[in-house]
Amino acid sequence: MTIFHREPPEWLKKVADLRPGGRRRISDSELVSFNGKGYSKYDFREGELEVYEPHLSIAERLALLRAAQEATTEAAASAVPPLPAMTNPRDWPSEARAWMHKAHFSNIDILASGAYWNSRIHRVILPYTTLTGNPAWIARRIDLDTLAHPGRGPKYLFPNGVPRNGGAYIMGPEAGVVITEDLLSAWRVHWATGMSAVAAQGVSLDRKALARLPDLFAAVWLDPDKYGANGSARIANDLGAFGIEVAQIRTDLDPKYYDNAAIREVLLDQWGRA
């Protein structure tokens, strides 16, 4: 059961000084967390969740915006995933959970992916490993009510010095590799098929990165727009130059918007493998 408070609850006095990403146990069975937007109190004994989201003034919203912009600049300076890391999606703002749920990610899937909420920059952080074996991350901006103001920066944030087209590599035990446009699609394909997946993080891949693909056959499944179609043809040509057998997959939706059964059906129908 979840209770939403319109007025400050009594227990807020015990946690009003929490910083974004902080949490505090206020009794043997009650834990309060603050995700930068709202406070959540979970009672483990009763199985009850209480939520309170304070209404902020314009000055408070602008202060949050400035702090987020400064934290974003600081985060982008390093390939190390930025902290704090709020790993349990139950503690995330609902908008952040909804973004991943829309891509068929359950809360268990979110934990398995290593994704987390960063309350300083108001983004979901997706850690990954490039095709060249280097650790990296991508941060997806989530527009919260508390930051309803222009100038929040790009939708996707990459750390400086990490090539965007170096590919995000998810290694699987099954033969074959599927190349998608974004990381969530790569995760969905990997979980549905067991095959390796590579997120191009766009519609192109560096040829040095492609040369590291160990598979002799691959499928390119980018988003269903003209940029995806052009990028798919370009990546297929590059793969062919390395002697890799390749299929180009065409669908009406991004791969991440299909469930496991539909992903396998698409790949079996258009590629002969799933």
C-alpha cells in the first residue's frame, strides 16, 4: 500500500536535513530516503510506503537547476560513473522508473543492468563497457517537475574523452551479435536471446571498434527512421568489409519496445536466428 501526503507528514522533521541520495532509519522498521524530488518512508514491518513531494518556490527551483548544471559539468569530466548512486528503483522519482518501464525493464531488470539514479544531475546513469574494453557511462536526462525550466542540457550525457561511437558491448554466451542504436535496446535483445549485443550509441560505429567483434555473423537493428536506415546500411557495409555475415532488421518500433517473445520472433523471421 502506498500513501501520498499533500501536507508535510510528522516524520519529515526527522529527515528534513537529508541531502539528495541520502537515507535514514527513523525506527527499527522504518527507512526514509530522499531522491532529490521527494521523500519516501518504507515500513518493512507493515509493508507500507509513504511519499511526500514538497512544493518548491521559483527561487528554490532555480537553485536546484544551477546545482544540477554544476554537477553535470563535474560529472562529464571523468569516465568514472558519477555519484551518488541510488540503485534501488523503488527509491527513484516516478518519472525515472517510468522511462525504463516503458522499455520493458522491470525493477529486477533495472538492478541487473547496473543502472542507477543520480540525484545531483537528475539523470539515470547507465554504466557500460566499450568494444575496446574501456569502462564508460551514459546519463539520460529525466525532466522532473522540480526542474521544469529550459536549459537542462542534452538528453544524453557522455563523459568527455570517451568516443560516443566506440560501442557499448554486452557479451553473451550464445553465438551471434545484434547491433542496436541505444543501450536499453541492447540490453533487451541480450536478455531475450542470450546473444551478445552492441549499442552503437547512435547510427554509426568506429571501424576500430567493429574490428573487435569476434562473431562471424551479426544483425543490425537500429531505430525505424531515416537516420536508422542509413546508419544500418553503413554499418552493414563496414561489417561486410571484415568478412562478417550481416542481416539488416526492419521493424516499426525500437527494439526496446518489444517484449522477449517479440524480439525472438523478429530475429528468427528476418535473420533466421534468435
